[in-house]
Amino acid sequence: MDAAAPAPQPVFGGPVLTPDLVAQMVWFEKVTGPIWVRGIAKDVRPWKKGSLRRCYGKLQYGDASLPFRLNSGVDPAEGKEVILAGVLTVTKSFGVELQGEAVGGWHTQAIEKHISLPSRTQPVVLLSKFVAENPLETLGFLTTKTGWDDICGAARLPEVRRCPQQKVSFVDESDFLGGIDELVKQGVAGIVIARGGGEKLGAIADSVAVARKLIEVGLPFYTALGHATDHGLLDKYADQSFLTPSDLAHRLCAHVEAERVAGEDREAAEDAERERDKAFAIVSAQDRKIGELSTVCVELENRITQFEGEALEHARARKWLLVALFVIALAALAAVTH
């Protein structure tokens, strides 16, 4: 086809392709008929010579692009979303070019995926609470060899190396789900998912199947995936999300140390409570002894009072007895005298 010949102007309508789909069409032996392609106008270069007027550029969509030449109509603005209609043409340099005109614009709209996941019925358990309520050795890890070495090195806790851990693939969903089952079989009370940044991080970080599995297992789980700017589906549903594996390791170490200090404080408080209970017991025993002695003293006083009364009665009786004897003696003496 003569590159200088004006391209036929199609009537706008039908499906609208993008440059990546158009690239697949050039493998056919012959492409006939008009097509409609949408993309971002890049490298727009208007050209005019005498009565001839054209506009060159490329239509960008993702990583794919398609050169275009517009022979009439309004030239698209640089960086704008446009729809071009025309036919595919082979240029003199044996390149593929879309020749036609701009027929309109289009607007991108983010598509929010509807993800159906079971509801979490268990309350959120922060890592600090988990460490306070569970032995550290009940925390299981799903990670890579590099991630595990980074965690152990950053935490500097011998207990961490005794934690159950599964080195799993972060690009193979089935292998990762199997790793979760293995940790559950070992009786872990919580799960950590940790991996550094890199390609295909979203294969697990955004996996609906993995998120559903973790929620259904019902154990607290914590994520430390990628770099500080990475945020995936698992982070959204985790009990707590950390910026990086190293960040999780440092925080874990801090929580363990804080719990150790708190444990020492609790032990000291319990010792003081026991000593206070002993002192109270001694004081109570002394109070009981004092009470018993007081009772004995009262009884003794009552006995003394009783004895004093009895002695007084005996003295009075003895006195009257002596008086009576004296009277009798006087009477007897008088009788003898007469």
C-alpha cells in the first residue's frame, strides 16, 4: 500500500482494541478492515507541508505501543487517553502503523475486585499480647531461607531459632498452603508470614486462597512482607502487619524483653505479697494469744473476787460464832454464880 495515500476513514463503532491486542494481529498474513484502538498518546508530532497535514506519534498501553499517523481531524494532546480509528499499514521501513483519525477519548476507572472471604470471629491479638500469653516456641514461621536468617540475626534471641518454621515457596500457592497445614499439625498457637521484597511478591501477599486458609485456621497471624511500601491482601486481614521481616524481628525481641522484665516485676510482687501474708499471719497469731491471755486474766479476776467474797462470809460467820460462844459462856457463868 502506498504510504502517502490517505487511509480510508472508518465509521466509529464495534470493539475497541488496545496496542497489546493489536500486536497479536500483525502475525496474520493480511489484516483488512478498520479497527479501533485506545491508548495514551505519546510523542505527538504534528507535521505540515503546504496543504498536506499529518500527525505522528505512538499509542501507549501498558508495555505495548503502536505507531500512528493521522491524516485529518483533531490531533490528540500529549499524554491524553484517546481512541484512534483506522487501518493497519506497513510503512516503507517495514514497520506496522495505524493510519486514520482520532475519534474520541476514554477514561480509566479502577476496578475493585470483589473478594469473598469468611468473617473473622476471633478478636485481634497483637504480637505483644501473644508473647505475653504464649511461649515463644509456639509461634510458627512461614518464610524463605534468606528471610529466616534475617529474622534470627535481627532478633538475637535463641528462642526464635527453636520456633517451628517452614521454608515455603512464595510463588507456588499450593506449596504455601501445605506449609500452613504443616505448622498447624505441629500445634503452633500463631503464624508469622515473612519475606523480603522482590518479584512476584503478590503471588502470596494478594492470594485470596491463602487469606481464606489463614482465616479458617483461626490462629493469630502476622505479616512482614516486602518493603515498607508494600501492602497486600494478607496485611489487611492479619492481626498485625510489620514493615519488613527485620522490623518484625526487632519488635519481637522488644516484646520478649518487656515480658521478661514484667515477669520479674510480677515475681517480685508475688514474693512481697507472700512475705506480707506471712507477717499478717504472725500478727494474727499474736492477736489470738493476747485474746486468750485476756480471757484467762478475766477468769482469774472473777475467781479472786469470788474467793474474796467467800472469805468475807467466812470471817463474818466466825465473828458471830465467837459472839454466840461468848454469850453462852456468860450465861453459864451466871448460872453457876447463883
